[in-house]
Amino acid sequence: MTKGKINVSVDNIFPLIKKFLYSDHEIFLRELISNASDATLKLKHLHKLGEAKIDYGSPKIEVKIDKKAGKLHVIDQGLGMTKEEVEKYINEVAFSGAEEFLDQYKDKLEDSGIIGHFGLGFYSAFMVSEKVEIKTKSYKNEPAVHWSCDGSPEFSLEECDKQDRGTEIILHLDKDSKEFLEETRIKTLLNKYNKFMPVPIKFGTKVETLPLPEGAAKDAKPETKTVDNIINNTNPAWTIPPAELKDEDYKAFYRELYPMQFEAPLFQIHLNVDYPFNLTGILYFPKLNNELNLQKDRIQLYQNQVFVTDNVEGIVPEFLTMLRGVIDSPDIPLNVSRSYLQADGAVKKISSYISRKVADKLQAMFKEDRSAFENKWNDIKIVIEYGMLSDDKFNEKADKFALYPTVAEDYFTLEEFKNKVKDHQTDKNDKLVLLYASNVEEQHGYIEQAKIKGYEVLLLDSPIVSHVIQKLEASNEKLSFVRIDSDHIDNLIKKDDTVISKLSDDEKTNFEALLKKQISEDQYAVQLEAMDSSAPPFLITQPEFMRRMKEMQQTGGGGGMFGMGNLPEMYNLVVNVNHELIGKILSTKTADKQQRLIKQGVDLARLSQGLLKGEELTGFISRSYELIK
Ligand code: ADP
Ligand code: MG
């Protein structure tokens, strides 16, 4: 038997390992299973090359709880280790790896991002154990060995009688780690980290009911059989070539990834590159409607089929973090901080590759079946718009497939739409004015006014669209977007044909004075306009600029020029002096009745903007009943 001292410069590395992020203690199991899987795949490789003259069989990894003895076993049928290899890989290599890792880790405790996910390897077993044993037999014809270490730098190493090829790691769990003797705890961990690992992992057994043989009697009892409980799918969809997968396979894999998601994804993008970096994965577009923040069921990051994290910030472009799915890459450095990760050249390339692939896929879908793409638009627009705002390269490509639906549900690209309306909707200053609504129901009256003029109205209702149109205007000074209720229609698209006022200047002044008795100036800015007599007499509008800035402020960024304070709501009261009612009010004899008519008129305008509420609405309704009595 060999007794030895692990050759380290810091004697207190074990206490350090124990202190290592408490919440991350659970990763020891992933590390041990990864090693078992590596050992199995290495043997498979050697076998294929003809270098290991063995019966490879169908090896699996087993995780076993021995509750009575307080032990947890991880057993593999991989290539095993000889005595020399244990000395080299466990006592020297693994240990120096752990030491190096902790050294690096010490000053970065505050950075709880991705760091800590990888790197500690075999020695992470000491985070949860008072003693760790290894029993291992190499595929080479050499005696099995038993290594044992109680958490001090001293270890023992001796021959033992293990018969089968492979390695068994035995953890004597310490008193703070008894949770890992619970079956449900281990099950949860296996499901989180090892669900898609390439070697079958057995955890206990289960009873399977066999199908009844053909022609069996009606009351025959089906036979049952006890089989290994294999917890993983060794061939997840992302590892299969895209050409071999059907849409159903992708959908089935989505359900496997997110068992609690009942709604099927809209479509998916299979990522698959091996140069200049290695990356596979599947990104799903879920139905997003107008949701902005989705915290659960996020994209999962794997390294060679081992789960690492579901925080892919910095690796996947930000606008795509709203998607679901997996990415798997051995080329993402993981034991570094987030800020380092974001600056890393390889990671940047990965991120821009993903962005490009998504843009190409959207473009192809648009080309292949435009109407199907149009049908999906409302469920995916938020991702695309977010991409247009945050990713310049994506923005360039999005020109070709970003859609602008009209209130009549026709879908155009911006270019198409501009061409369609340019003759009729260019104003006298040569600006092309694109009218839009944000809600067909609430802005119905305003949309009708535009229709009378023969204008097209877009329906732009995503929560971030104000940022998008701001950006589009910034890159094209001859283009302007105005919401349909931001002024009266003749002002939205100013043409040369001025309507002649039916009221004299004196009459206008008179009317304004009457109006001021009813409404205060800080409530509405009054605007007397000569419009078509068919246009409404009173109209409440909300100027585009202030409203848009306010919206941008609410969804982040953009409105920053106003500081953090909340912007006020601003409304105008437009009076159409050419409407019959205005003339009638002016010629009404009693001041009392004049005021009643004005109040009723203004309230109707407020009602149509959804601004009449509470006590004022109640008052308006009882007055209206009086009128029709
Ligand atoms: P890494 O896996 O990154 O190499 P570890 O600390 O996890 O680092 O493991 C150190 C080394 O110990 C491995 O590279 C391998 O040579 C050896 N090893 C660990 N576990 C096993 C195992 N189950 N079977 C065979 N070799 C193992
Ligand atoms: Mg390892």
C-alpha cells in the first residue's frame, strides 16, 4: 500500500473547496458523471481504433444511493485507471487543476455569473464528502486499485480485488450534505444536468408492463418486468443531422425540454457549425404576442451534452434570449467571468453567427411562403423588432422581411408600403407621412377619418414599436410616422389645399372665450381649425412627439433626454370651426345653453379617446338621458 501526501503548495485547499459557493455544491454530481461519461467515450474511441482489445458491450453509468451507510456511488464501465494513472491524473493533474481553479476563483467571488460552473472537476466531490474513495480497474491488463482520501492532503493507494473494468467513485457524504441521500434530490439533479448526456445513466429500476401477446384471453394479466431506470436521452435532437429530422421530431424534443409548456413552438432553427468554432443547437420561436419579459423556460447552454446554465447572456445576442431551446458548444470558455466572456473574440463570433442564422432563416421563410410568414408575424415581431433595434447587422437584413401590417390586415415591407402610399401621402414639404394606429377599436373614429381621405393606416401595436419608428425616421429624414390620433387628419398630412374658414376672426375669438369657461388651459391646448364640415366639431388629439417619447421612456432607453422624471400626458382640443354645431353654439341666445352644448361636445370628444371616466362619465350619462327624454 502506498501512503502519500498530495503535492500541494496550499495545505488548506480542502477547506477552500468546501467553502466554494454553497449554492453550487450540487455540481459535484455533474462533474463525476461527466468524468464517467468521458471515460466511457474514450474507451469507445480506443475500441474503434483497435487499441483496446476488449468487449465493449453496452456500457452505462450508474448512480446509487446507500442511505444506511451515508454513501453515494457513481459507477462507470469506462476505461478505468492503472495505479500510475491514479497517481498522475488524480494526485497530480486533477489536484493542480482544482488548485489553479480556486486561485483564480478567490478574487472573483462577487462575479456569480458563469464562473464556478466548470473547472473544479473531480475534487468538487470534497465539497460534499468527508471521505472519497476510488475503486478502478483499467482496460489494460493490470490489477485494480483503491484510492482513499479523507479530505486532508494525505491519501492511501493500494491494490484491490475489483473485477469489472471501469471506475467506482464512493462519496462518504458529510453531515451538511445528507440531502444527496434523498432519491428525489438526486433525480432532480440528474434531470437538470444529465438529461441529454451521451452515455445511458441508470438510477434505480422501474417496473414495465409488457404488451399482451396476440390472442390473449380478455382477463389475462399483462406480464411485468423490472428494468433499469435510464434517466437520459442519449441522442437529443440537436445532435442529429437536420436532414434526418421532421417537424414532429423537433416538436417532440421541445416537449422534452419544456414539459410544462403546453403550446407548441411556431418554428425552429437548427444551428450546426464546426468551423471556425464548434456549435450545435436548436432555437425555437415560441408564441410571444406582446410579452416583453420572459424569465422562465430559457435557452439552455450545454457543453458536449452536459447542462451548464440557462443564463446565456453574452453568448446569445440579447434579442434572441426571448427564444427557447438549446445551444451546445465546447468552445465557450466557462470558468471566466461574464464581462470577460462578452469581450472574448470567439464568443463574439458565436453570437454574430447565431444572429446571422436567425436572420437568414427568417428571410428564407418569408421568401418560401409569404402568407405563412405573415400569419406568424404578430407572434414573432417583438423578437425581430428588438433585433432591429439592438443589432445593426440583423437590422440591415430585417429590411427584407420586417412587416408592417395595415388596419385592414394587409402586410407590407417598408419599401412596398412606401411605394404604395407615396403619391397620396407625401405632404407639401415633400415628407412621406405614414399613418399608424396602435389599437383598431380605441382609435376607430380617427381611422375612419383617414379612410375618408383615402389614406392607408398601419397597425403598429408592439410595445417597442415607438423605438423602431424613431430609428427608421432617424435614418431617413424624408419619412415620418404619425399616430392617427395625434392631430386632425388635415394636419397629419399637410397639403396645399387650405379649407376656407366659415368663421370670422372675431367669431373665433368669441368662441374661444366661451370654450375657456368650460375647460382650463392646463387640461387641453385649444386649436381652432378650418376643416371639412363633415369632420367632427370637437376632437381630442395627443401630439406625436410627446406621446412617443413617453412610450419610449416606459419601455427603456430613448426618452433619456428628459431624465428619469415621468413625462406628463399632453392633449389638444381641436375645434372644427366649419362644423355646423360650432356656428349653432355661437348663435345660441342663452349663455347657459351655450355652455351646456360646449360641455356635451367636448365630453363626446373625450369619450371617443377613452378619456371620460368616473364622476365625469356618470355626469355625462345622466345629462344625455335628460337630452333624450
Ligand atoms: P478533467 O475531467 O477536466 O480532466 P477532473 O478533475 O474531472 O478533470 O479529472 C481528472 C482526471 O482524472 C481526468 O482527466 C481523468 O484522466 C481522470 N478521471 C477522473 N474520473 C475518471 C473516471 N471515472 N474514469 C477514468 N478516469 C477518470
Ligand atoms: Mg472532469
